[in-house]
Amino acid sequence: MIEKVLDKAVKTREHLNELYIEISKEHLKKVCMYLYENKDALLRLIFASDEREIDGSFRVYYVFSIPGVDRFFIPLISLKGDDLSFPSITELIPSAHWYEREIQDMFGLVPEGHPDPRRLLLHEAFPAQSHPLRKDWGISDDDLKEWGEGLARKEKNEFMKVEGEGVYEIPVGPVHAGIIEPGHFRFSAIGETIFFLEPRLFYTHKGTEKHFEGMSFTEGVRLAERVSGTSSFSHSSAYCMAVERMAGIEIPEKAKAVRTLLLEMERLYNHIGDIGNMCAGTGLAVGYSRGAVIKERLMQLNDRITGSRYLRGINIVGGVTQDIFIYAEDILSILDLVTKEYKGLMKLLLGTVSHVERLENTGRLSKDIAMKMGVTGVAARASGSNDDIRKAHTHLLYDRLVFEAHSSARGDVFARMMVRAEEAECSISMIEALFESSYQGGLAEEVKEIPQHASALGYSESPRGSLFYWVMSDKNGRPLRVKLRSPSFCNWPAVPFAVHGNIVPDFPLCNKSFNLSYSGCDM
Amino acid sequence: MIKEIFKNLAAGKNVISKADLPALSAEEEKKLIDLQKGIDRIFGKSLRIRQVDAGSCNACEWECTALTNPVYDIQRFGIDFVASPRHADLILVTGPVSRQMELALKKTYLATPEPRIVVACGDCTIDGGVYKGSYAVTNGVANVIPVDYYIPGCPPSPGDLLSGFLKLLVTITK
């Protein structure tokens, strides 16, 4: 089906549902455009990897998936020697924007023709020419002198300027008023209306990808769980899946069932918590409190069944550590209660005109922009997309469960609330359905030797959207590269489009309706 | 609208009664009462906390937020999270302190009036935790600002946070 692409291939390699197509630099734009325009492919992620220990080259991978086909098409280019630039595809495929800037920061590979080549991940605290993901990069004493407080501001960050009569800037952050994560927002407002918003994120950049390289693959699970607190289980599942696929491990049916169950439990507590949180954005205290009570009930259930309120410590490479199905009674009785309370909450919210009026037509994100910016998850489905990794690339036991990708064409805050509401109900029924069958096999498969220079993708649909890990082993079977792509990284660039034309006081509401993770995005 | 409110009040709708809430253990309830006594005495019935995320994964923040939900309802003891460091008695820092948050954390610390208490919340605030040794973190809060007290846990549950505050009060009185 993609003969035109394969014609250009220098080399192809197939691994499970991943098709790697090595092409030359000149053909990159054509190949990507063919997939994007003729096949309506979605750009899932772009990442680079320093594979100089294998054949002296850097590689840049472009992961596409075509709707309705459970296969990843991964054109890749090699960069060797002194010519460390690659053609930018941002002007053709806008969602490539942040990926290319990220590659420039972390590897020093230059996306030629990028419309906005400023630094993205690294702030002034890092000296120019710091490219942490290069294998030969280290911290020198000179670097340390320039870091931290006494930094020499060599790489001054320039915000985009909006000029004209009556335009004024409102700088907010990185330390905000509430109990939330740090990020800086620069509003250019005209009166009360937001004309332009430029978020500056990556304050919580912890060097996670590089840190993975210093651990073994099995230790990495602990780190994956701590990338983004409320998506701990989705992260560890996707990470484990990537490592298992790389090592050729097929996990037992029982482990698959436990993972599916807990992924849905995670979605449930997040979605209900988010719906409650949106009430904080409209000042509806009773809705907020009721949402928080249901969430707390689910968190306490998590604690009882797994020993962690954030579902940590369950996933290991090869399977899971505990059988969660023995807690059927506890889970099902709490779910009954939650269903009742949650329906009451939704009735209250939808019957409160002051709440609904604030949500309707606020923070509208059109389908066109959502698709172009590569938005994922609830935000994409609320703007008319029906992309859901659980359907598009079925994994675990999702092929046995009956569910629909819920979507709405409105694109506003109200739509994002309703998509969450429908998905939460769907998660409850999926969890109940999981308890109707019994599952074979042990809890975990033994991890044999990890092959040399092998690689694979792992993915899951986290509460915020599609989540990807790509892992590659080095010659000793330790991580050569671990790429993580959290849904927040895709969705943050779309937030400024959604808030354009809204009033400043509605920004917290818009922001809550996306509920993006800073830590997940900042890596 | 007013009619609606009265109707709801009469029917007891939308009101969460204590029986509807997930129960706290007797031990946790006792913690809360002891905590209140300490706060009443030391902070004149009010302890104001400014929470600063210095690179946390966001789990610690959600546990702090949980303290304000109707189940724990920490405000009833005079504890509250405030918007500005200038209003705070205590700074609650989470995260291993990423290098890009170092400056913001120092500025927040300096903006808090003395005497200020610094509490580091979560395993990674102690020595960087799982992120220890990464190029982008400073391996713990104590490397950036002086810390008075640690509450370990990954993340510490709302109950752990309460016990932490309680032990802190004991330390202060000594």
C-alpha cells in the first residue's frame, strides 16, 4: 500500500508491527508528505538517536500510523560526519514543530528551514552547545560555573512580541497561585481578551531520557512510573511493553488482564477528578468537592489493591507483580458506589446553568488545528478526531472488550468534559467486563538476555492521550536510547490556539479542560 | 434560582454528609485532632503553606490537593495553602529541584517572610530520589535552600503529610 515510499527505500526492516524504512535525506520531505497527505497518516512522534557506537551515525526516526492499519511506518534518515543537519518538515507538517526543536537542543542536529529555531527544552541554566543526549556529552567544571544562579545568560530567551495600540503583556509563573506544576505563560492581551499566549515550559526538565541510559532496562520501570504522577501506570505499561517487544517476550494472559484493568482504573480516577477540577475553574465549589470525594474513594481503592495510590510498583518488565483480580469484591462494590455518585455529579453539573454556560464555546479548538498540531487524547476526540490507541493499535486485551472511541465535534471546554464523562462510564463497563472471564498463565514471564542493538516501540492510551516509548539496546544489552513521548508534549502547543480570543479569567478553565502534565512534557 | 436553592436545601440534595465520605481510620482522626492543638498553640490557630513544585512528577501536588478535599478537609484546622509566598509561614517544596527551577525556588524562599519553615516533601526532595545523578537536577532541596524538615514517601499519602506536619510541630516546640 505504500509502494511509492518503498521505492525510495535504501533498506527496510520489519519488527512486529513496525516497518522501518531507511531513506536518504533528499527523499525525506516527499516520503513524509506522501504518507501525510495521500494516506492521511498521523505523525505519532519524531525522535533522534545517537547510534555512533554502531556505525558512526545519528539517526532521525519519523513514526507515522495510517488510520485503520495496525502498523507503524517509520521512515528514518542517517546523519554522518560533519553534515549534522536534516531537512525540517515543520512547514509541511506543523506537528513536527516541537520535535525538531527538541532534537536540535538534545542532539545538536540542525533542522534546516525550521521557522522557529529557538531553544525549547533547555533554558538559560544550560550553556550554549549543551546537547545532553549525545553520548560524548558530559558536565565539565566550566559548565557548572555557568549553571544555576550565577548563570551567564548566553542564550537569552526572547518571547514573541505582539505590538499595537492597547496590547499589553501579562507574565505569569513559573510559580503559580495554586498547588500546580511550574510553567511560564506570557499573555498578550487587548483589554480582557487574550490575543496571543506563549507558554514557556520545561522548568521541570529532569533529564529523564538521559537518566534512563544510566539504568538497566528492568530498573527503568521505576523511573517510567515517576515521569508523570497521575499517569504512572500508563507510563510504566508503555515502557514495559517497549522493552518486552524488544526482547521478544510475550507476557502471560493474566498479566495482560491486570494491565488492562489498571489502565482503565487510572483513566477512571483521572477523568472523574478532571471533571471535578473543571468546577474549580468556574467557581462551582460543590461540584469540585463532590468530584474530589469520588476521586479520593478511587485513590483509596488503588491503595488497598496495589499498595500505591498512584498504582506504582505493579508493572515489571515481563509482567506484573500482583494479581489484582483477587480483589474483585472490593473493586466491584466501590465501582457501584462510584457509578451512583458520579451520575449524581453529572446531573448536578449539567443542571447548573452557570457552570454549563461558562463551558460552552469557551476554549474552542477546531478540528483542523487539532489535526495539524497533532493533538491527541481527550482534546483531539473533543475536536472531532476518533483516534484512540486502544483501537488504532490494539494491544493487551483491548481486542476482546467492546468500546467506542467517544468523540464530539464541538471542540470547546464543554466537549472535553463530555468526552471525559463518556469515557469514564465506558471505563467502568470495561472493568466490569474484565471480571466476567478468567485468565490463564502466571503473573510474569522471565526476562531472558536482552538482544544487542534491538529496538521496539511501546504504547498505551493514557488518560491524557497516546503515549509512546521507543527503546534501543546497546552492545551489552543496556539502554542505548529511551525515547518517551507523553501526550502533553503534543497537546501543549495547541493550547495557545484554544485560548485565542477568550478572556484572561477563562484561561484557568481552558487549561484545566486540557489538564496537561508539565512533568510529562518537560521530561 | 432562589426557589431552586431552597428546594435543594429542603431535600438535602447536593449536600455531602459525613456518612457519605470515604472513612478515615481512627488513627488518622486522632492525628488530625493533635495537629489542631499544635497549630492553635504555635501558629495562633493558622498555618499558611505555600507549595512550590521544583520538578516534581505531580503526584506530591495531588496529595497536597487531596488534603483540601472534604475527606481530609485540612482547612478546618486552620491550615491552608496560600497563593503568595508573602502570606506563608511554611514553604512545602516538592521535586528533586530541577536546574531550571533552582532560581525560581530561591526567589520564592526569599519572598517568604521570616521566620520561615522549609519542609521538603517526597523522596526526591531528600537526595534526588529516582532522579539522583541526572544532569538536570540538583539532587535535593537542601542543596538549594536550607531545609528544616523532611516528609518522605513517593508520594507521601495525605495521612503521611498530616503525620509529618504533626511531628514538625513537636520539633518546633522543643
